[in-house]
Amino acid sequence: MRISKSDFLTESQKRQIVEIWNAEYPVGLKYSSIQGFEEYLEKLNDVTHYLIETDQKVVAWLSTFIRESEKWFAMIINSSYQKQGLGGKLLSAAKADYKELNGWVVDQDNYLKENGEPYHSPLSFYLKHDFKLMVDCRLELPQISAVKIYWQGQN
């Protein structure tokens, strides 16, 4: 499966990403409509989307953007395609394009997904991919708690 890169998403890609987002992330982060996801995207600056599709179906998505003068990312992978190296491939593609990446990661396993299954923190995955933990930088929202992670490439 190859990675495609784009500055925009088609309506079909947006719908598929929201479907994966709502199925895989904790229920507190669920989008009730495509419009909510579009509003999220509209607030981002300098966006690049990395997609892995099979038979024109999105199975993995990573997006990079600028937030407070830093390069940030968000990533989601359909659970049917997890543990196949797709997350690592997406991160490698983004790392090849940027000198740094920052993200929020849920570091607790006490949230549920939409289907009632537990959400398992991907923190160990990111640590294996050379991200560092910024323990003093947390995102505390009513629906979610997360810690900041960052990666910095060689100069």
C-alpha cells in the first residue's frame, strides 16, 4: 500500500476519515457530523494529508499542520489495518518532510471507544518511533486528557 500526499481531502475521504475517527478514538472525541470535522480542518494552517488507501477506501490518515509556530500532526488507522506497519510508514513519510513533529496522545487506558471497547493508549507506539514525552505539557479537556509528544530530526 502506498502513501499519497495532498493539500486537501475529497468529500468521500472526509467521510471515511470521520468514520475511522469515530470508531477508533475515545467516544469523547467523536464528530457527530462531517461538518464538525470540516470545521476542525478549517482551523488548521499549512495542512498536508498523508493517506493510505486500498480500493479507494481510506484505511490510514496522518495530517500535519502548524499550531503556535510548531509542526503538529494527527493520525488515525482503521483497527482492521493496525499492527501492519502503516502507522510507522505514515510517520516516516512525515518525518522525511519535516524537522520536527508534535502531537497530543492519550496516555491512559480508561476511555471507551464508540463500540464500548476500551481505547488503548498508543503512547508506547510513539515512544518506539523516537518521540519524546513532554510530561509537563498536558491537554486537559472535559472529554479527554492527553500529553504532548515530540520528535526532532537530525540537523
